Amino acid sequence: MACNLTAAIGLNCKDTVGGIKAIYFSDFQVEGYSEMTFASGVLTGIGVAQTVYRYDVQPNTASLTTTVTNEPAGSASYDSALEITLNILKQTTSEELQLLIQTRVFAYILDANDNVYCIGLQNGCTVTGGTFVTGAARADMQGYTLTVTAGESEYPPTITPTDSSDIDTWPFDGINAGAGAADFTVTNPT
């Protein structure tokens, strides 16, 4: 396999902002990745239907970082860490997070620019750390922090959302538009 460079990279416009709007989690499916289709790093088809659950986050409280590690043996790994803060301690939230902590998931991250990044598609994501915080002072954060990690063999692929306003399918509405194709079912908070 040739690893020659193919393009130049220039300066981009300063027209983006940092941050995450929401995270969508779906149960990990072993056969999931082999059924997915991609075009130039964009997820275009899932093959196996998924129900995704949206977790909304406050601005400036979540981030995604992917670290590349080149090994002397000739391999490279892409380790993603999703840091999440969820405000307000509630029993129902604790119960749902307990399920998230105990399983592997796919994670789809909607950033502040309406880009969607996918982590854990090959091997799943796991919660590797977190806290349950009551706070000490009246203005302290009361809630949860979670670290969700994934190890993959490439940068996180993306999803290209359409301009749809259908909250039951957006931002996954651009995937598998063909008849008989598997779909995402989006479960939004009430």
C-alpha cells in the first residue's frame, strides 16, 4: 500500500466554533461495522437498524479529542476520548447512566457547527471514568461527568446531515435514503 501524500492543505476560514450540542448513543452491534458503508470518510449506510438516544449537553461542557499514536511496529491507533458533563442529579438519569456504563455503544457526536462525528464504530465505546458530584458551594455544578473512550484504526468518520427540520430523523436523515435500507430511529428527550 502506497502512503504517498495526495493533496496540499491551506489555511481555512475562521468560521467555526468549538463545543458539542448533543451526543447520540446506540447499542453496539458486533456486525454493525461490517454492514456500514463509507465514502471518503463519510458514513453513508448502516446496514443494521439502530435506535439512538440523544443526550443534550450545556454549552462548554463536552468535548471530543482523538489522539493518534504511531507505533514503531508500523501501526497507528486513533484513541478518542469524549468528555461529557450532565447537569442535575436525578434517579432516572442515574439509572440510565448505569446502563451506559455497563455496556458498549456506538457514539455520534453533534458539534456546535452541526457536524456529526462517529466513534466506536469498529470496536465500540466504553465509559472508562466519571463522577457523581453534589457540589460544595451553592453555585457549584451538581451532576455527572463521564469519559467515554474508543480505540479505532482511523480518524472518526462523519455523517452529513441534510437541512431537514424533522427532529425524528435529523441529523441521520442523509443516511440510507434508498428503499429497504436500514434506518436510524432517533429517541429525543421529552
